[in-house]
Amino acid sequence: MNKDKPLKLILIYSILLLFVAWSLYPILRVITISIRPGDNLLNESLAIIPSDWNFDNYIKLFTEHQFLRWAGNSIFVTIVVVITGVVLASTSGYALSRFKFPGREASLLSLLVTQMFPATMLLLPLFIMLSKLHLVNTYLGLIIIYSSTALPFCVWQMKGYYDTIPYSLEEAARIDGASRFEAFYKIILPLASPALVITALFSFMAAWTEYIVAAQILWYDELFTLPVGLKTFQANMNTEWGLYAAGAIIVSIPAVTLFLFLTRYLIGGLTLGSVKG
């Protein structure tokens, strides 16, 4: 058995390395296209770094297009959605976890039901509502849709995480003279930091990478977010693949960075928050 163990480990690691290579290859090809001269999508060369590589596509993004404007729009919308998601999910989840009130079970059930429908299915009624409220072509309308689609999951997982925190900690704080809000703010929220990170990360992804809703709500170039702005590089007769690839790489950097730095919170928040429901 001991002699076979190294062979099993070699086999396991070989399979894992194969899957890693399979996952990384498309990303490397996008990087190749972004630094390749011209807008060629296909090329006979399999070299990851072309011999005549340059950063012209990245330079054009910032000098010849409204990329910085689109980035500013995305950053603004994403920050507001993240703040809204964290504030509302942390307070709503706490109320559902700690208080018993009429309609509580129906509220929890409705949160689950909303997860059965994709955001694209709700796009038409949401667009009609925004149109009647004169919120089409506004960031407020986009923020409302992003927040409303992200909040059900965020509230549910926050509620589940609060359930894992003993109520006796709040009782001890109340005995020491703290108000309920102080107990929540100073005791519960710090302990729920992994779940708060998950809420912020999920809200971030709901706003940063979303295209379909933004494309329907925003019609003017100066209002575009990054996903919608990048789509302008694709036309019926010609697609600027170099700019498309360069923009995609830049857009992916914040998301990848956040996942790398928040991995430990990601695992803890999702596992502990699912203990109780």
C-alpha cells in the first residue's frame, strides 16, 4: 500500500495539472490576442507571446476610446450596489434570524422562490417598471435592478450565518448595558465578517460583469458600463478582437484580485452560513 501511494499521488497531481492547463489555455490565448498586432482572432502560430508583440491595443483603449469613462461608470455603479447589498442584507438577515414576526416564513420562502428565476426572465417587467418611473438611461435604474437581483441570495446567506452565532453573546452584551443596536454593531457584525465579505463579493460580481440588463437600460455611449462598452468593439462586418481582448483582460483583473485575496473568507462564509437555514 505504501509503494502504491506515490503512484496515486503522481496520478492525482497529473490529472489536476491537466485540468489547470485546460482552464488556463483560453485565458492565455486572450492575452495573446490582446498583445498581437492587428485584429487577428486566428493565427497559425501557437506561441503565447508573439514575436512582434506590443501594447498598442491597451494604449488605444485609453487614448482612442471612452474606456476610462466606462470604467468610471462601472466603478460608481458597483460601489453603490455593494454598499446597498451589504447594508440591506446584513440588517434584513439579522431581522430574519433573530426576530419572530408575522410573514417571516413567507419572506424566507419568497427569497428562495426568487432564486428560481433568472434575471433575464424578469428583464421585461423590470424594464416596464423603470420606464414608468422614468429611470431608463439612468444609473439609479441600473442600481435598482442589480441590487434587487443580488439581495435575495445575500439576505439568505446572511440569515444562515447569523443563525450560527450564539444568541447568548448578545444577551451578555445587553446585560453589560449595550443596546440592541450596539450588540449588533459591535458583537455580531465583526463575527459575521466572512458572510459580509461574501455579500460584498456577490454584489460586486452582479454589477461589475453584467451585460444583458445594462445593454437594455443604458442607450448612450457616455452612460455605458464596461461590459456594454466592450461590446461596441464588435460589429456586424468587423470586430476589433485586439481591443476586445485587451479590454476583457483589464476588466477581469479586479474580479480575479478580489477572489485571490478573499478566498479564506469565501470558504468560511459559504460553509458556516449553510449550517442552519
